[in-house]
Amino acid sequence: DADVTQTPRNRITKTGKRIMLECSQTKGHDRMYWYRQDPGLGLRLIYYSFDVKDINKGEISDGYSVSRQAQAKFSLSLESAIPNQTALYFCATSETGTGYGYTFGSGTRLTVV
Amino acid sequence: EDQVTQSPEALRLQEGESSSLNCSYTVSGLRGLFWYRQDPGKGPEFLFTLYSAGEEKEKERLKATLTKKESFLHITAPKPEDSATYLCAVFQGGSEKLVFGKGTKLTVNP
């Protein structure tokens, strides 16, 4: 089984719908992140959480919300999806402390029509 | 503002034709430079971490090097299976969040 699991793998939704992307990890890491990736723009940080009670906005948090249900689970919600939120979404985890890289999930491809 | 710039954006090589990818960065107090490989539709996969100028890491046909301003990913005698997008990232100054470059898409033709 993958260390970082994202569900669903693919999703098509309509404009205005609420949608939740889920991430779970077996790495035992305290830190979790949500990124989106768009062609030509690279990976951009949406939200991050350094522990269950610590949630922070990233550079592009507008239109998104998150929930850290447990150390192992971090969900991303789009309250009212819009077409420019069509992208590839990645969850990542890391150990606490400086200098540790991230482990990424396989991604969720979201299309908003 | 901390920045990570990768060049070229895309690179086409023939099998066996060695080359290098560049990652230049501006960040105060480097606390790690990371290289990732990403296949289409998949998550980035960790390759290397470099912490100080002069450091080198190798894995199969890949070798990463680091100076005070940039890092190179050298690919020796590449094979078609090396085709992927290669990303570099550094920790944003004063924080523990990684900031990524936009990547170099490498295509190796047989």
C-alpha cells in the first residue's frame, strides 16, 4: 500500500458543487500539505498543517478549506467549485524539523465543468 | 522574495546523449535543496537532498551537485525511461515550507 493515499484519483464535478478530496498517510508524519499543480505554474501550496491543531493558509487558499481529522488524515474541500479550480491536486507529508523533504501522494485530477 | 528557477523548461535528448539541468535559487540561509522526478499524472518522487555547497549525490545515471547559487542535475548516458519532469525545491527562508521550481521536462528518444 502507498504511504500517502489520495482519494478519489479522478473526479469530474459541476460548477457550484461542494467537493472533498481526501488524504491519508501511514508514514507517521505530523506535517501534511495540499498543493495544486497547473501546466506552466508548477506546484503551489494551498494549505498546510504542522500538527492536528495547527492549520495554515498557503499562497493560494482562497476558495478552499481543510480539515485535519487525525494525524493521518487531511482533507481539502472546495466549497463551491469553479472551472479555474480544474487542476491536479497533491497531498504531501513530512517529518517535523528542518531539512526533511516531502513524500507525495499520487494525486487527484479534478475537473470542474 | 525567495525564488527557484529551473532551466531549460524542456529538453530533448537522444539516448546516450549526456546533459545537465539547472536549478538556480535565491533564498537566505539554504536549509536543503531537493530534487524530485515526476512522471505524467503521478506525484513527485524524491531523488536527492543537498545541504551545502560542494556536496554531490549520485543515483544510477543521475548526479546532483550544489553551489551557493545553483544546483545541477547531470544525466549521463540517459535512457528513454529517464523521460520525466524534474523538479527542484528549497525551503522558503524563515519557514519550513518547500517552494518548487516549475520543472524541466526531459524527453529521451531511443
